[in-house]
Amino acid sequence: MNVARVKTRAGTLETVDAGSGEPAVLLLHGNSGHKDVFVRQIEELSPRYRVVAPDLLGHGGSENAADPDHDYTLGGHAQYLTELVAALGIGPVVVVGTSLGGHIALELAARLPHARGLMLVGAPPFAKSAESMGGAWLPGPAIQLSGKPELSEADVETFVAAHAVSEPQMVMELRQAIRRADGRSRATVVGALLAADAADQRTLVAGLELPIAVVNGGADEAVDLGFIEAAPYRRLWRGQPFRIAGAGHMPQASHPREFNALLTAFVGDCAQSVPAE
């Protein structure tokens, strides 16, 4: 599996770049995670499509952000990822984001002229108000820790458990990823959600012309599924949201077979909008 290092204005990103074929698929992980949570999706898609899965800045093998106050906001992440897409020469692309990665994916897709589709996983599109944000997430450890700059070992274990994965290797790697993550990334992204220059994500999903696939774990205890499914998506893929029975906040890791079936179908549908060479 090819791993590249790509320099952006905000810092150098470590990214998987595997396979070939259009549209490319860009996979964005969640808060304090890393690119390896998508290993099963890379294996599934790379025989047919180009798959790019970076560590966000402040995570995994990527550098910490050069300007944390800007680069760790949702818009800041989207900005340097736009540079990554350009640096890798990615054309038509389907953007997939889980949790924090989904919020970033939404803002990124709105910036990419060649975006062909967007999949949101565990990422409630919220209006720019405290009331809307209060309805998007459920009270619990995942939310309590998502903006905490310094995590104790007990916090790390609680954060791992909140992701609802059981495969021992993945649990170990997720624990390491949480320990490695730059705590400023957590504090900054949460603290800036209602900043003056922050986007209204409810408005974004209502305006995007792209097909948007909404896929969630049916047992996700971090987000309000009803809130997510009631968002005013302009083009909801297949006219409905999807829930994966028994899955929690990382269905791509805990239930890869069911998740990959939906992802493959979605990318296949998006590929029909890519002109043949």
C-alpha cells in the first residue's frame, strides 16, 4: 500500500494513495483517529478506484498544524485538503468522511469543482446556532472528550470505548492514535464551530448539487440519528438515509461488510457521472 508525504501550506500530510480509476475516493477519519480506520475500505475499493486516505494534520503520521488556530478549524482542514487534492492531481472524486471527517468532508466537497459525491457517516449537519448543535450530538463520553485538549489514560480508554470497535488490533491502533493526536486540534475545532467565519452545515447540505449518502451505525450513541436524517439534503442518495444494524460510531470498522456494500454502491452510482475518456 503506497504511503506518500505531501506538503501543504499548513503542514505535511501522510496519506495512503492506492489503486487507480475514477472517480477517486477520498476517505477522511474522525477526531483523534487516523487513516488506518479505513483499511477495509482501501482493500475493497483500490482494485477499481484510486483511494486516498490522509492522516489529518495533528493526527497519525502527519505533522501538527503550522497555524493551529486556523488550520484545526473545519474550514482550515478543508483548505489544506484542497491543496492535497490539487497536489495529487485528483480529478473527479467522491469524498467520504466519518464523524469529524464528515464535517470536514462537507465543507471540502463544497470547494471542489470535480466532486461527484459525498458520504457522511456519524456527522450531523448542524445549523450555526447553539440550539442546533445541542440537538446534533447525544450527551456522553465521546462528546465530553471531543474538545478536551489533554487526555488522561482513563480518558483515552473511554474515548476508545466510545468508538464501539472490538477487533484487538484496531483497538490498539486507535488507542495509539488518540494518544498521538495534537490536543489543540480537539480544542480548536470544537471551539470554532460557532465562530463568525464558520459555515452553517445545514445550509451547505441544502445547497449542494452533489448526491449525498447518509450512512450511520444504527446503535451510534454519539449522535442523534433523527437529527441527521431530518437535515434538508438537496440530493439524498437513493432518497433515504441508511442505518447499519448493531453498528456504533465507526461502522466502517465494526461492520465493514455492510458498510462496504453501501460505499461500493454509492461510488458506482457516482462513477456514472464521470465522463468516459
